[in-house]
Amino acid sequence: MVMFHPGFAVLCFSLPLASMLIWFAMIFDTGENYEAYKDQIVIADTQIALGNTKSSATVAVIGTIKNTSHVSWKDIQFHVDFLDGAGKRVDVGEREDYTFRLPAGETSSFKVSFRREFPETNYVKPVVRIVGAKDTRARW
């Protein structure tokens, strides 16, 4: 008699629908929002490395980044302001590194390089900050 009750039919149709909705939510989950954790990612020592390639002159920033949060991050977007000896901004670069992963609670080295547009003497101090990242648990 339970099988002929209308509530049983509703239950039979709603369980697969609910499980499919949960599955889609898990697939399209974007993970934690970086803005809530941005103060827990710290750029430690940085230094400038100047070089030349076959096509142009380059400037690279090499440093250490520490993640004190409980979230692992990927697709980290670095923003670098290059200052001259007087502390005046002379150049800016932004780079999103799709292969860089920063595990939770760990320290890692990083390097971001850009095409240099000004003389070497203008690049005295880099100021690096992270402007965006994605939770590693997110698929997209």
C-alpha cells in the first residue's frame, strides 16, 4: 500500500533530482574567496634579476611567498611595482601564473619576469603583491 501513496512517487522523483543538483553544485563550486584570505599570504624577501633574451631585455622578481591560511591556492596573480632609487614608481607588471600552486601553511619560492622597457638603473626595488588567486579545490 505504501507504493501507491502519492508521496512515494514524489520521493522517487525528488531524490535523483536532489542528488543531481548537489553533484552540479560540487562541479561548479568556486571554492573559497581569495579576498577573505589575502592578508594571510605574505611576500617575504624579494630581489630583482636583470637579463636579456634574444628578442628583448628582461626584469625578473625572485622571492619567497608564505601562505598562513588553511586554503591551498592556484592561478596566483602577481602585481609588481618597480621603484627607482628615489622611491618613485617607474614601471608596473602583472602576471597570472597558471602553474603556480601555493599549499596551505607552506612557504614557496616564486619568479615573475617581464619585458624591460627602461634602463637597468631605473629598477631598484620591487614591491610585489598578490591581487588574485583561486582555491585549488575549484575546478574552474
